[in-house]
Amino acid sequence: MEIKVLHQVMEWNEDVSAQVKKTLEENKVCLVNVMGSPGCGKTSFITELISRLREEFSIGVIEGDIAGQIDAERIAALGIPSVQLNTDGACHIEAMSILHILPQFALGGLDLMLVAYIGNLVCPAEFDIGENFRITILSVPEGDDKVKKYPLMFTDTDCLVLNKCDMLPYFDFDLQAVEADYRAVNPEGPLFQASCRTGEGMEALVGHLKSRIRSELARASEEAEAAGTAEAKAAEKA
Ligand SMILES: Nc1nc2c(ncn2[C@@H]2O[C@H](COP(=O)(O)OP(=O)(O)O)[C@@H](O)[C@H]2O)c(=O)[nH]1
Ligand SMILES: [Mg+2]
């Protein structure tokens, strides 16, 4: 029996993600999507990033979870504006949800929006939420076979963080195998070993992210300037 494959939702999502991108660009905000399994350390990682990036960037956080507001509370306790997105059972975030949430922030004053995606290794890779770039976190206790089993999460990402490296002595986790599997699906993607618990590896990782965020913000400024010049020219001609 032939099975119909429908693409409508994805197309609709892409259209809305373009609106998210436009809103972010107009406000010169860089959106970073942090993805990974439940418990891999997304919120811990965001907390680490906040403490290491807040001097340079003004930060907002969208915490995606199926239910509850524990994580948004963790972020708000740091004095960072945060919104909890509850998907009420859905395992992915729609770009439309991000578009609705963005006006909750004073976007004009923000540089960086961090999104903690719903904990999941299957769906997140398939949904473009208008992000500038993606980080996938894989933590040591999850096992070293995850890149092989869920390749899309590691293909469609701009950076892989191996978190909880402080746990390496206690698990049979083959770092070299994970790196080889990652290279097979994402030959150019940077890979960082880190621990949100000990801070190990965070400096190199944060250095990489800082320069990536800076270049995204510089590009948004250039594009806004170019759009302003084009508008001024059009007004001159009129
Ligand atoms: N040992 C260790 N535990 C960590 C590390 N990062 C996070 N955790 C712990 O892992 C658990 C889940 O972290 P959380 O940030 O809530 O994960 P999330 O569900 O992906 O947001 C918490 O108990 C954290 O304290 C790490 O690098 N090492
Ligand atoms: Mg969390």
C-alpha cells in the first residue's frame, strides 16, 4: 500500500522561521539553539554560558520543556530575562512559538538569545526555528553509540559538545569512536570536550562561541546598514 508523505507542516515552518530570522536580524540578536537529550546538561550549559558571556553580551533565554517552569526559574534567578515554553506533550518547538515569544523580550537591548530545545535526539534536527546556529550536546552517561543511532542530530549541527567529561572514568565511553562517527556525518563541525560540573574545556568552547556570535552580530549590522542605505537611496529617487 502506498503511503502518502506530506510536507506541508515543514514548509509552513520554514516560512515562519524566515520571519523569526528577519525579526532577529532587525534587532541584531543572535539566536543559538541548544539541543540534546533530556538531562544532557542543556540548562547547565546555558547557565555556564551566561556567567562567561554576560559581560560582553546582553542575554535572553527561552527554555523549552514539555511541562513545568523549573529551568526558566533557574535562569531568572541569575537575573537573566527568560521565558518558559511548554509544548504540552509535543517533542519539538515550532518556529511559530519562537515568533510569539520574541516580543516578550526587550529585543532592542539584547545581543544573544539562547534556546534550550525540548530534550530529544530525534525531532529537533528537523525543525528550523530561525536560529543563527546550533549546538548539539551529548553527555558521557548517554553512551558512545548515539551519533550512529541518531545521525541527523549530529549532521545538522554547527558544533558538538561532549558534556560531563568528568564522568569519563566511570563509563565505557569511547571518545575516539564518537569523534570518528561525528567526522563521518559532519566533517567540518567543531567538537569540544567539556564539563559543566568542573568547567573543564569550557574556555576553548566559549572562545569559539564568542567569535561565532560576534561574526553573526557583525553580519546583522552590515545587513541592517545595507538595508538602510538602499532605503535612503529609494527615498532619494522618489
Ligand atoms: N557530572 C556532571 N553532571 C552534570 C554536568 N552537566 C550537567 N550535569 C547534571 O546533569 C543533570 C541534568 O542537567 P540539566 O542541565 O538540567 O540538563 P537538561 O535537561 O539538558 O537541561 C543535573 O543534575 C546537572 O547537575 C557535567 O558536566 N558533569
Ligand atoms: Mg533543561
